[in-house]
Amino acid sequence: MDKRPRIILTSQDLDRLEALLDTLPAGSFPGKSELQAELDRAEVVSPEAVSPDVVTMNSKVRFALESGEEFCLTLVYPKDMDGSAERISILAPVGSALLGLSVGEHIEWPRPGGGMMKVQLVEVIYQPERAGEFHR
């Protein structure tokens, strides 16, 4: 049985992510197959129809660790990575795992030094579609 949470993608994000994957060298880019697997299993909706509590590209989200500690990240395309700790690339395994999640869902996250921890998506602070930014 598949324990992964259901994910929802906008058609715009799907088109842009598939175009990104097409530009990456076959088999030599870490994260490519994980992202493709997520795209393949996603439910696709129009940008105007996506729920405001779903993580889309360029969304800023707040997470909680099991300890209660919270942190925020913005899910971005590789070209928008600027080295800051507040951004995560869609090509990072955790980045592709975040795409399409809804508030309240949990994912496993690699723990520094090894092992895994569970994190919960607490809030989508900013979502472009919710802000009416459909042509980003």
C-alpha cells in the first residue's frame, strides 16, 4: 500500500517542471527521477482551481518538527536558488516531496547526521495562485 500523501499540481507547474526535466542530462542529475515520479502520480488542476493550502512552486511554507520547533522554506526552481537557507530547490529530494502537499500533512525529512524525522506542513504562508499571480 502506498503511504505517500496525495499530491496536487497546477497544470502550469506541471508544464514548467516537465520542461525543466527535459533540459537535464539523462540519468546524471540527482533528484530527477524522484521529481518525475512525483509528477507522474499527481492530480493536476488548473492554477485557478488549486486549493490555497497546497504547496505550489514559489510557495512559502511553515513546518513544525516533532519537537515543536518551526521553520519556513520557499520551494523554488533551481535558477532561483540564491544560497540562502530559506529556499529549497524542487530538484532536492525534500523539495520534490513538498510539491503538492496540503496543510496538515506529514513527510519524512533527512536528519542532519543521519536518520529521518517527521515534519508537518503547518501553513502555506504565501502561494502565488492564492495571490492571483497566474503568469509568473
